[in-house]
Amino acid sequence: MSVDQPVVLVVEDEMAQREVLVYNLEAEGFRVVTAETGEDAMLAVDEQAPDIILLDWMLPAVSGIEVCRRLKARPDTVGTPIIMLSARSEEVDKVRGLETGADDYMVKPYSVVELMARVRTQLRRVRPSTVGQTLRFDDIILDSETHKVTRDGSDIKLGPTEFRLLATFIEKPGRVWSRDQLLDRVWGRDIYVDTRTVDVHVGRLRKSLCTHGGNDPLRTVRGAGYALG
């Protein structure tokens, strides 16, 4: 399983609906995490840091609306796209969902094809490297489709791990990534790697980016991690 795959959290208490979503999302190449309740959803967000959330409105105990409100109130998840799924088709319900912070709203029964398209639309905003977009930061250009990197017009040779590191940094310039967050995003949660390995690969990335000169664009934040810019 590639760690480049975006992670989708599906929060749905109806098993049949959940299985349909998981099947179609995995067929599209996504990694899928599931939760059946609002409480489980909050735990899954903390453990998996999903790239996008498909959130059912009607959940036991804690509703999807409340989960959405809580996540959009948190600095670490305010930017995570949430697509609300609901049998509530009245305009007032859709407005309430969007005003609570949902990025999109689909009424059940929905078209799976349309839902997949909306998932990709949201991902283009938050994980552009996973959908083949070219990313830029100052004089650094990363082409996620051809896996090529240039700086000030000169080719930069990167190994697969350094490329994934740069893609993570360049998608969110200025964001400080902890070593544990980088391990999850670049190496994958299922692989045990010592956090010091992150330092080694960041060092290699730094060296490669400065091969043809230029300032070091990576910033070490003491006690917190690393950032680009």
C-alpha cells in the first residue's frame, strides 16, 4: 500500500452504506479508515489525520453535525475537508450543514460517481500532489505526475522518500510538521521507523535542494519539527 495514497475517513453507522463507500474509495486508490459513531470518528481523526472526511449526519449519540462543529473549531483539523452525507434534503438542513463548517453536502441516495468526483475536487485543494498537479515554492518546482523536481531551472535528484517529504512540505508551506506526523505521512502508520530517521532524510533533502546553490528553504523548529519556508 502506497503511503502517497490520500486517507479518507468514512463515518457511517449503516454497514451497507459504509461497505459501498469503502469499496468504491479503495477502487479509486484511496486508503480508507472507518468509524461508526461520532466518538469513534474523533478518535480516528487523532490517530489517522485523514486528508478528507465523509461524515454521515445521523449518528448515534454524537451527531455528524456536532462532529463537524468540533473538528472545524480545532486548529489542526479546521482545514480538513468534510463532505456531509445526509437523508435530510430540505434546503434549511443543507444550509445548516454548510454553516456548521462542512465543505460539501450530498443528499442520500447519492450518486457514487458524483461523490467520488467531489472527493477528488476537495483533495485537489488539500493534497494537490496526489492528483498530478505541479507545485511551486519560490524557485522550487515539483511535478507530481513525472516525479521531477527543479530549482531555479536545474534538476534536483531526489530519492523516493525525499520526494515524498518535499511533496508533504510544499503542499502546505509554512506548516510545522512534527516527526511523528512526517512518519505517518511519508513512511506510513504500519511501518516502524525511528523518529531519528526523519532527521536523516530531511538532511538529505536539504543537501539535494542546495546542490546548485541557494539558501536552505527548510526550517527546523526546535522541539516541534520541520517546515518549508
